[in-house]
Amino acid sequence: MGNATRDIENLIELMAKLPGLGPRSARRAVLHMIKKRALLMTPLADILSEVAVTARECLNCGNVGTTDICEICAAEKRAIGEICVVEDVADLWAMERAGVFKGRYHVLGGTLSALDAVGPDDLQIPKLRNRVAAEEIHEVILALNATIDGQTTAHYIADELAGSGVTITTLAQGVPIGGELDYLDDGTISAALKARKSI
């Protein structure tokens, strides 16, 4: 096998590691990019190289951007006093896509899971406690996935924040059991946020 063919196979293998792409989909994507090299592959390579250098997590909330403090945390117009807690950045972006929440976010970086040995110290739960105290938060909205691990994490956070004087709510109707925010449509997310309830 020549070096050029090996490079293409390596690219296919790397693409196949992306969520939602298997070996066949990755092969189709790579072949399409090669055919549209000037239109797709070269600009994609350039922007991947740029993002690899500039992307970073927000020091405040955990969102992904190109500055130490993300645009959401830096925006003065965002409602102060409300934090929406999400499992990961994809969930934060799903909430933003819906356009109904005007407060700030907190990305946990996962959920509690005994099976995967993920405990509270492996997530951004201590940082959330600190933010609630430091930022004079009056409501924490737990927008976690409606899975067993998501609900376990929500109850753990509610217990941790009990007595802090904040109202703790969770998303209500619209989020199916076992559903994940990133796969929901904007209307469903909007309805769930508006109908949130105390836990």
C-alpha cells in the first residue's frame, strides 16, 4: 500500500471515530471531500488547524469558545441570578438554539455514574456550589438528560444545594424518559423550559 493510500485510510479511520459516523459513512465522507477538494477539504483542513489552536473551555461555565470567558458569560444582557445546569456543551448549544433561556449556564462535563466510576469530584459540581454562592444565584435550573444517570445527578445536586436559599427547578413536559437534549427539537426544549418545576 502506498503512502498516499495509507494517508487516505488513516483519514477514514479518524473520521470513523466521530460520533454518528461508522467506517462506511466515514469512507463516503472522505471520498466526497476528495472530489470537492478545493471547496471542502482545503478549507476544512485550514479551519481544523485554526480551531485546534484557538479552542478552549470557558473558565467560568465550561462552554467551548475561543476566549477564556465565553460570549454568554461575558454578555451583560444575560440574566444574572439564573444558572441552567447541563451535562455537556452539546446540551448548552441545544438550549441556545431554542432561544428561550436568557441566563447563564454551567456545564457539568458528564453525569454521576457508579458503573463508569464517575463521582461528584469528577464533575464540575464543586464549582457549581461556588458559583451559586459567589454570583448571588436565586434559581438553578437542572436541564439534565432524562436518563437514570441524569436524574441521579439532578437529585444529588438538589441535595448539595439544599439550604443555600436558591430555588431548584428541573425541566418538565416535553423531555421524554431516556431522551437527550441534543436530539430534541427547539419547540420541545422551549416547552420543557417554560414548564419547569421544583424538585
